[in-house]
Amino acid sequence: MPKNQTENKNVQEEKPVTPSPVKIKGLSDEEVKERLAKYGPNTIEEKEESWMHRLFRRFWGPIPWMIEIAAILSAMVKHWEDFTIITILLVFNAAVDFYQESKALNALKVLKDKLARKALAFRNGEWQEVDAKELVPDDVVKIKIGDIVPADVKLLDGDFLSVDQSALTGESLPVTKKPGDIVYANAIIKKGECTAQVTATGESTYFGKTVKLVAKAESEERSHFQEMVMKVGNFLIAVTLVMVSIIIYFGVVRGQNILDLLEYALILTVAAIPVALPAVLTVTMAAGAKTLAGMQAIVSRLSAIEELAGMDILCSDKTGTLTQNKMTINDPYTVNNVTSDDLLFYAGLASKEENQDPIEAPIYQYLKEKERYEELKNYTLEKFTPFDPVSKRTESVVIKDNKTYVVTKGAPQVIIEMADESEFDKKDAYAQVESFAQKGFRTLGVAWKEVTEEHYHFMGLVPLYDPPRVDSKEVIADAKAHGVEVKMVTGDNVAVAEYIAGILDIGSDIRDIKALRGQTTEEYLFLAEVISEALYKKLEPEKVSDEAVQKFGKEISHEVEKMLQSRPLPKGSIKQHESEIIEAIEKSHGFAQVFPEDKYFIVDKLQKADHIVGMTGDGVNDAPALKKADCGIAVSGATDAARASADLVLLASGLKVINNAIKIARITFERMQSYTIYRIAETIRVILLFTLTISIFDFYPITAIEIILLALFNDLPILAIAYDNTKLRTYPVRWDMKEVLVLSTWLGVAGVLSSFLLFWLVYYVWQVNAELTQTIFFAKLIIAGHGTLYNTRRDDWFWKRPWPNPILWNASLWSAVAAIIIAVYGFGLIYPMGWGWAIFLVAYLFAWFLFNDVVKMLVLGYYRKRGKLDI
């Protein structure tokens, strides 16, 4: 081992340890500015849907067609008041939906800008992190494992890169690139590190020339919840059409004017079906996403909020998520009279400060504190090989006093096996590794040799400790209290995992994932290959973009299944014992020795056991697991590839932000469920009342224009439900159509009873004229509908907390007041009923509101006792 060179501490002419052997000449700010003006930004203009086309879409489809036909029929029979109100309703619904979509698109654009890719460029004589869109030709950049190449580049120096460019060239396996080779933009670096020079940017890249980007307006895959709500909408439309057909039949039998009859039927259909459904969905999801963004959690897919609400298992990374990811050095283990200072000095030689590796940061901090940092500059770095998952070590070739040395650090087992075991006690070294592991330390072995020597000289072990985050234990307890089990997933050995799990009260059952799978190496590599092929099979040239990565992920599992069916697994297949493996994974508290392929395996098995699974990840190889998971979560500091594949991107470290996201998601779910119950109950009330009164009594409860006003006043407050205060469940929430139908049907029937009692009193007992009766029913349906909103907004007595949000309260109050004023005075639109009837209606409907709340509680109580309902 070379002696400590303290006598050369003041030598200034030696090159520092960090420069590359290739002389780097970056650009200046002025040169960058000139090139930006000449070549433009490093972006490819996306074809976005024009605002005119988005607006036109609001007038095209089954629901708009019904409204438009109703308007045409009104004009044909010269009911100009009806025509005017119908047209206003049509424009209003279109305007609200258009405005909310525009707000959501703008919000997502802002959030997307926060996730803009960065690049490490050499400018003004130093390495700087810049926005990838600001790169210009001749920029010098550094690219490494996990990066998505920001532009077409020519490699300048470094050993090699393993590059996955299958999305661009169709090659199924990664290719090796060496200095002098060209690497295309949007390729993914699988291994290695190199300095490169930008050769083309934006639309001039290979990617830009060959890929025609499509508009982002393509529909996303609906979540389970959205699909259920759409089924509710279709169900209500079907019920309405059946009831309207009955009304038309009796009208024709009675010889009524067919045009008047059709106009009324269409208007009634418009009032009964969930016209506001798209707007409510958009507003509610966007409101949830905005709240999450304020908590440093970016939702890349709005419907992922529902998956979060139902998530019952979260598989969490240890490093940086449960722990601080700020390594500190404990007392090192050394051999052959090597001092701790020398051990850390050589560890520094085998590192590269500009890479900002969190494992290497405490080494440099130690050297600065011991005043050994400047000595690194006495060594000239000839070559540096970064860490990769295969070699599990870094290596530097350095020159000092015309002598060349090779210094390496990495996994202790690897370093120990590389060294000359005759120079130290190998058994004692392994015992020390195990001792460090039991204390939760991550250990680095350090060794060196002269370039001409065959074996390395082992120097010792550097124990590094990544302490748990201050709030991790509390946050995990909070997650458990809300029904989410946290399973720790780590690449560390079982001893380290058990130590951290014990501190955080995660549990003691930590499994070695390889032992759990019981697979041979052959089987493990086979499955990894299948997953890799499935991951990229869905990337077609015409769809390659950051957004496209998000679209194919959920299909990966189907591709894997198909491949496994077409290609038999080697002998000893895991499918032989799948049920036992699933049971073991469910019972485990965490997994050690985990590779990215194992994450996919864990998620797949848990999903087969009907769990909704969240998975955190940060690396490019985590993409399959992030996409496979019901909610893939890219943690703070994740690679571009991981962030592009995730449903939720965290900008803050730790699990606390995930817990917050779960709570917000459950609140959002409650709002959507309340809306659905309300919508079904109101449709039953309206359509059943109309069908019975028209069919049996030949009486139209309200006029066509009153139906339009009814729909208008009901749509206004329901939009505000996106901001309502709701109960936070202490367990994961899932959509159950049967449960919702039970409660909404009972409430709907109760509403029909109140309407028939009022109809009997007003029309038959008090013998009020038809016009006034219709106005009374118009006001009744609006006021009662607002009451239903407060019956359904929570599963307890209406007066209990949480109380309505002021936004919802004001929206419903003032729309009801406006409707009452119109009913009282008429304003030439409807028959005026006066304040006497208004006061009577408020008192009558308040009594029925209380009755409906009793009905709700009786239904919930009965079914909860039977264990069949818990909404």
C-alpha cells in the first residue's frame, strides 16, 4: 500500500481527481443563447386539441343530442320560452364542462412542468443542472444509469453504456455504446456513465424525425371507480328511457299532440339522466389532484386517486423513504495497521464527488473534517468505472509519482473475494460484515493494487448507517391505523432489513425474496427476461413519448401472462406453489435482497389475492413494478423513467406525503360516492313520480320549462360537492354498486312518497288549479333535491360533523332561494305561487328531510347489523 503522502500536501501542479481524461470544452451562456435562437428549444411541439374542437365536443353525443332535439321540437311548435331555456341549459352545461376541463388541463400542464427533465451540462467551466429543453448542439452533458437521454449525443469518454433503444430502433435487447458512438434521444441508460456532446436537439433528433406525436387528448384508461360511475349513468339512462316510453305510450293512447309529447319526453329525459356527470367527475378529481399537488404529490393520472383510496398494502422502499438516505460513518474496521483516515482516503479515491452519490457524500465529508480532502488532488484520475448492479463496486485508476494504482470500493463480499486472503483474516472480515449488518449498517469494502499486480490488497470495511427518518415510525403507525399495511422492500440483506423493521415497528417477519420464491437462477433470469420483453413490447414507434410510457404500463401484466403461456417455465416453476407463495407474501412484513424484477413479482402475487397494491420505486428498472401496481409511486429523486411510469410522483421525501395522499384520495372518493347516491335517488324520485302521475292520473306534475329550470338549479350546487367536507375512513374504501343501490333506492322511494302525499293534498284535498300545482311541484322538487344532497353526503345523522363546506352550503342555499323566488313571482316563465305556499313547502319538506334521514339511518343500521352494508 502506498504510504500516506502528507509531505506532498502542498503540491499544486498535479491534476485534481475529478476531471475526465478527455478535455471538456463546454459552452458559455452567450453561446447557448445564440444556439437557442438558431435551433430553438430541445422540445418537439405536441399537437394539442384546439379549444374550438374541445368546445364543439360538448355539443356532440347522446346527451347533447337529446337537448338539441328538444330545442328543435320546441321551435317547431313555437314554444319560444322553452326553446330559450333549453338553449341556455345546453350552453350552460357545455360551458361548465369546458371551463372545468380547461382548468384541469392547465393544472396538469403546471404539474407536468414541475416534472420537466433535467440534464447535467458542462457550462461556463463547471457542471450545472439545466432543463433538458434548454440543451443546444455542442453542449457537453453527462449521462448515467437511469437517465433518459435528453437529445441525440455523441459519446466522448467513459468505459461503455448499455442503452435500451428498443422504442426507437426495435432492438429487443440493450446495445453497448462506446466513445465515438451516437446515442439517440429518449433512449434509456441501463448501465454505465459517459460524458457526451449534443449533436441534435428537438425535431432535428432521430426521435423527432421518425416519431409523429399525437395529441394528448387520447382517452386514458378508466379506473374502477370511473367505470362504476359510468355504469350508474348508463343504468339511469336506461331506466329513464323505459319510463319515458311508458309516458309516450299513454300520451299517444289519449290522443295528445305527438310533437308536444315528444318535446316533453325529451326534456324529462334530459332532466332525469346525469347530464352533469362528466363535469362533476372532472371537478372532483381535479380538486383532489390540486390538493395533493399542494402536499408535494403530483398525480399523473387523475383516476389514480381512486386507487389510492382503496389501497390496503403499500410496498415501500427502505432507503430514502423509510430512512433519511443520508449516510453517516461509524467506526471502521481495518486490517494490517491501516488507519481509519487512510481507509477513508482510499475510499475517496475510488469515488467521484461530482456524481453526488449519497453513499460517497459522508466519505468526502469525513476527509474534509480530517483535512485530508485536498490530498486527493495529488492523484490524477485516469479512469473511473461507476457502480453497477453486476460488479457491485466502483473502481478508479489513478496516477501518483508516475505510478498507476487501481482503487476499488463496493459490496464487502465482492471486495473480500477479490483480495489476497493471505494478507488478512478472511473469516474475521466476514464476521465483521455480519456484525455490522445486524446493527443496520451498510458496509463498503476498500482495496487497492498497483496496476501490474494480480490481487488487490484489502484495507478494511467502512460501515455506513442510514438512520430512519424522524417521522417514519409515527407515519407507519398512522398508515396502519388507516388500514394500510406497510411492507418494507429493500435490496439490503435480511439482517439490515430486520434491524430497521424492528426500529420502525413494521414487524419481524422479513423474508429473503429469493428463498421465498424458491427459484433456481435459471428460473429467475427467465422471468426477468419475460418482464423486460413485455415492458417494451408495447412501445410502438408512433406512440413513443413521455406520455406514451404512462399508457402501456397496465398492459404489461397481460403481456407477461401471454408470454408465460407460450413459453414454458423451466423445471421447478413457481406456478406449482403459487397459493403458498401468495400466502407467505401476505403474511410477510418485508422483503430483503430485492431486485426490481422481484418488485413486479410481489405486486403480481398480492393483486391475485385481491389486494389493491401501492409500490414505490426510483429506478428505471422499477418501471414494470410501478406500472403493474394499482398505484405506482415514484419517490423523491426518482429517475426520469420511474417518474414517467408512475401514477403518483413525490417531490418530498418520506412516507408522510403518501399517507396524506391516501387521506385526500379517500375524501375525494367519499364525495364521488355521495354524488352517485344522490344522483340515483333523485332520478328515481323524478322519473317514477312523472311516470305514475301521467300514466295513472293523466296529470303532468311540472311543465317543460319547469323541467329545464329544475335541471339547471340541480346542476349548480352538485358541482360544489367537489369541495365538501367529508368523513375520513379509517379503512380502505372500495366501490360496491349493490351497497349504493340499496341506500339510494330507499331514499328515492321515500321521496316519491312525499311527492304523492303532497299531490294528494294539493290537487285532490285542497283542489288547487293545475298551473299552481305544477309550480308547487317545481319548487318542491328543487328544495327536496337540495335536501337529498344533505341526506346523502354522509352515513350518519345530518347534523353531525363534518359539517358542509361553505362552498357547498352557499351554492345549495342560494340556488334554492333563487328557485323559490322564481316560483313565488313567476316572472312570466311559470305560474306564480306566492309566499304563503313557499313557507308551507319549506316547513313540509323540512319535516320530510328529517324523515328521509331517519330512513337512511334505519337502512344503514339494518344492513350493518347483518354485515352487508357499510357505506
